[in-house]
Amino acid sequence: MGHVLVVGSVNVDRIVRIARPLGAGGRVSVLGAHWRCGGGGFATGAALLALGHRVSLVATLSADAAGEACRAVLAQLGFDLRYLAASEAPTVPLEIFVDPAGERTIVAPAASEARRLTTLPALAADLAYINVRRAEAGVLDALAGRCRVVAQVPLEAGERRPAEALIASASDHAFALGEGAFDHARRIGGDGLKVLVATDGARPVHLSEAHGRMQVPLAPVELPEGGPRDSTGAGDVFAAGFIDGCLRGEPYAACAQRGSEIAARFLADRKALWGDAALALDMSLRSAAGP
């Protein structure tokens, strides 16, 4: 299998289940809450490990008790943690509100949103996956020159992500998915960009290439009986499935189908990909991070 350098976030998430979707001026009942490890780097990397790949992680965790609890989970799952930096800043959990339909609203601390990637290890990997909000341009240019790169489209205007493939969520980005989408994406991904992959919730995945566009139907999801669905992390797991297809030498449409299949497995049963190690930490994270 492949060796993937994953550059992204690892967080302590507080998952809050609410009785109905959030709305301005409303009042919402909380049905329950629990803690777990999260973040795009964690979610994609954990899924890649479950698919049999090696994963070296570039991220930052607090050195406090909550951060150490997450570090222990990462080690148990099999991440290469040589490039996981420790921060003296205390852990500030992300608040993730999940409504009965499984849709989530994320409230993130401003400090974590402001981080900028300034350096990367000189590591020989088969593929690098980039999922950070801000990065120094030269760092990513150099990376794209030495290995294949798949990257998430950054949320901030003006950020570039030199890559072979860009992945975007239609709910997070304003550009249209029709005519002109690939040209727009190439301004972000550079001349080496080959494909833009855009997920669109429960609708088909959009693929845009220089020679045309197509849609890839989603794999069916067999939801477990009882309990509301939680879609948090599904997009990150889709990215893992897409990368798995790339490492197998599949065409991009097949890679997108693979991403959809892995995301469907995840939505049906998180433990199928992450096991108990990433999910059974509620009590330890509660005691470490506080109420």
C-alpha cells in the first residue's frame, strides 16, 4: 500500500446533539454531548490507516492533558507522529452541533483558524494530502515538485494549493460547479492541476477536468437502526477513499466512486474505519478537557 503525508488539523471536538437545526434568534434543546478526537488531518488519516496505508501526520496538538489524550489515540491507531508538534497553548475544543438529520455546524476557536503552515518535513512519500486553511506559497510549491499532491480547496480567497487534484465541498465554496469550474480551480491548483472533485451533500460528486465534466453517483448508505446520523468527518473520509483510488492507479471517476463508497461505510458505522480507539475516549477527554 502507499505512504501518505497528511497535513491537517487534529482537534478535541465536543459533539452536541440538538433537537432541531440552529437558526438565528431561536432556542434549541440539547439532547446530549460527548467528546472525541477530530479535525481533517485526523479524520482523513485514520481512514487511510484503516484502508492499509502508512500515514505520517503534520499537525499541532496542545501539550496539556486533553492534547496528550488525543496523541495517545493517534499512536494507538498507528499514525507516524514524528512531525506532530506540541503547543503550549491550552486545548480549546471545537463545538460541533449536530441536528436530527445529521447536519453539523462547527464553531471553531479563532486561534486555530489563524494558523499558517510554514514548513514541511523533507519526507519521501507516495502522495501528500493538504488540508490547512493558510500556507506559505513556497512550501507547497516545493512539495508539488517532489510528490503527487491532493489538496482541499482553501476557504480563504487568494490562497493557492499546487496540486494534481483539488477536493471541495459545494457547501463551503462559492464558485459554480458548471462551466468554468476547472479554470477557476486551476487558478488555485496551478498548471499541474488535472481534476477538481466537488462533493455536494447527498447529490452526485462533480468532476471537472480540462476536457470536460461529469457526475459520479453516490454509493448507497445503509444507516444503522436507531439514533440520528452524524455526518461530521464524512467529507474527510471521502478524501481518504479518493486518495486510496489514486494510489491504486485508478482513473479519477473511479477514485471519486471509491471515495463515495468509503464515506458510505463511515456514515453507516464509524467503528468500521476507526475502531474503538477513536470513539471510546469520551470519559478521558471529559476529565482532561473539563466540562
